[in-house]
Amino acid sequence: MGVSEMNPKPGLIRGQATEEMGDDHHAVGKSILLHLLPGFALLAFYVIVAPLVERLGFPPTFAGSLSILFVLVPLELGYMLRRGKRRNGRFSLSGVVGYREHVALWKYAIFVPALVFWYFMATSWWRAVQATLAVAFAWVPEWVTSLVPADDPSIHYPATILLIAVIFQIVTSGLIAPIVEELYFRGYLLPRIGWLGLLAPLLGTVLFAFQHVWTPLQDPGRVIAWLPTVYLVWRTRNIYLGIAFHLLTNLTGVIATVLYLYGVN
């Protein structure tokens, strides 16, 4: 089925069950918990591990890469696989991850670039707003207001350490995190609040943005940048649009950050 059927399915109408998820709905409170818990866990891991990573001679951002491997993947993918085992009798995402309907390939060529363009426009605009807010919030820790990770680009790391950190960052933040997050936030959580109707993509976007608890001043900008994508995934019931978008934006952001932090001009 193509994207020409752009009207929401019956399962997306307020008060009705989603066809894919059957009666597996989440109350708003449960959805809030499942959205925000990974963010708090990632922050706790980073706070604990970053000093240890620095003592070993690695940049602090390496702790962020490790948090994706040892917190994000086990929590989000592991939770979905456990749900699959309960449902299917084996570790599987079948019946757990929804919104996998077909979309014509040419639609990707139109929607994904447009969404990426909007993302970077909205992000750029919010950075200007955030820079103003950062002045007013000068008393809060630097990690709250910084526009880039807290590594000092003037620090010169050994070539081997630098290579390991860069590879890990590209693989974890650029590839693994986008795929796992889309499966979890848009494929698992979003369909289960489909009973909220049009409020579902809005609530899902806000919760996804604010689960980035380590950069709260950036989160309102994330809502603006992400809302069109989440809405389109919800409307088309196709998570692959979100995965393609998330991969492109994360990879671009990670590569730009790596070039800045490690002085590659």
C-alpha cells in the first residue's frame, strides 16, 4: 500500500484501538515513564563513567558512546525483545514494533530531504534563541547550556585514542542510536498512544525531546525540529521514514561535531 492513502487509519482515531497493536494501549502516565526513563539512565551512566573515561585518556564524549552501547541498547531494544518473547514465545520484534506499512520509494525522495531541511533550519534558529537563554541561565552547569559536547578542542589526544573515539561516536551516535530509538519511540511507544488521535504525535514528540535531560535548553528546539517527522510517521504508519531521517541528521551532526572537537578544518 502506498502513501496515497494519507488519511489516518481507523486505529488512529481517538478512542479506538490500533489494528496492529490490538488492545495493547499505554496510559499517558505509563507512556511518560517509558519515554523518559532511558534519558535519565543515560545521564546517570554518563555522569558516573565520564570521569573514569578521562582518567584513561579518552575524551568525555567517549562516555556518551559507551552509554549508547551499555544503556540505550539494552534498555530500549532489550525491553522490546522481552515484550516480543512474552508475545511470541521467542525474542522477536514481531507484533511489538508497529508502523511498518509500505511507502513508495519516490515518497522517501520527497519527504526525507524536506524533513532534514526543516530539521536543520529549526535547529539553527533555536540555537540563536538558546544562545540568548544561555546568558540568562549562566548560573547553571555548562553541560546544560553548551551547544556542543564539553570536550576542549585545544586538547590533543593520541592518534590511536582519537581514532577509537571517533569511530565509536560515528557508529554509536550516528548509526546504532537512530535505528534503536526509532524502533522504540516511533515503532513501539507511538502506536500505543494512537488512541489519543492527533495528540499522539505531539505528545510523542515532546516526550522524546525532553528525554534528552542532559540538554534541557535544547529540548524545546527539538520539539520544533522533530514534530513534522513524528507526525508523518504517525500519519503514514511508516517508521522507515523516521529511520532514514534520523540516520541522516545524526550522522551529519556527529561528523560536524567530530570535525569541530578534534580540530579538523
